[in-house]
Amino acid sequence: MCISVTSLALPAFVASAASTLSLQSDFNYFYNNNNNNMAWHDRCEDLARAVDRLSAIGSQDALILLKSSFSAPKVLHLLRCCPSADHPSLGKFDGLLRHSVQQITNWNLSETQWIQARLPVRDGGLGIRSVTSLSLPVFAASAASTLSLQSDILADCILKQRFLSDILGNLVVTVWRCPRSPANQTAILGPT
């Protein structure tokens, strides 16, 4: 049984492009898509606006709100759904986080202090998570957990069955700089 890609509840840019992209260009389409760029731009603007508003409350309350609501938790869905590793806006978002911690604590953080601030609270940090370091593991975990569902939905359809596996493989080769070999592919994606 084949489910049509257009009948799924997919974003319009995915459904419209699903039948026209070749397997080789799929990774580049989803990675460099304008919708992804706009989403990251919007999240950076939201964080900048939140930082301005956090200055009106006490520093402890502001730090707790920043850590639990306005930083990584705010973009976790975007990190899970879009391959954003090496996206330029990740660095911008992390820079805004650092600026906001500096503004809240009224302290210019050195690189070492910023690294410590990103540590979990139990390890002596502030628990501010870096979206740059989260982007690949979060997307890979989300994508890998849905591989069987993806292959069931996309079996005998327009998109090839190994679409997501190839995207994950490209991410591993591109970001982690692992050579593409059958052994590495199996270790990362599991047996096919």
C-alpha cells in the first residue's frame, strides 16, 4: 500500500518538493531551504526580544526563565525536525544566549567562563545549553527513531526508501567527518 506524499500532513514546501527532487539534492534542499532560514531568523528575533524584556525582572528569575523557556527548549522542535547542523543561525542564537547571560549577570564572560556556564547545574554550570552542540544529536535521534515509520509510509512511493538514511549518512560524513563506509553506516544507522 502506498500513501501519497501529498495526502500526508506535511509542510507545503516538503509536499511540493517531494516529487521533484533527486535523492542527491534532497539533503541540500532541506538543509538550505528558505523556510528553515526564516524559522531560525524568527527564533533569533524572539530571543533578542525576550532578552530585552528579561531586563525588567530580577536576575535570578530572568536566568531561570532564560534557561527553561527561552533558550534551547524554545527551538527544540526546530532542531528535531530540520537538519540544522552547521546552520549559520545556530552561532547567532548561541551568541544571543551568551549576551543575555552577560546582561542578566552583569558580567563579561571569558570563553572559559562561558563553557562553564553551559555545563549542567550538577557539574557547577548554569545549565544554559548550546544549540550548536545540540543540533546534530537531536536531529539524528529524532530521525533515527522514525526510520521504520518513514520506510512504511514511503514504501513504493515517489521518495526512495533510504531517503532519511541517506540524509543521516550525509550529516555524519559532513559534520562528524566520518568516512562513509559500510561498517560506519551500520554502526550509526543500524542494519538495513
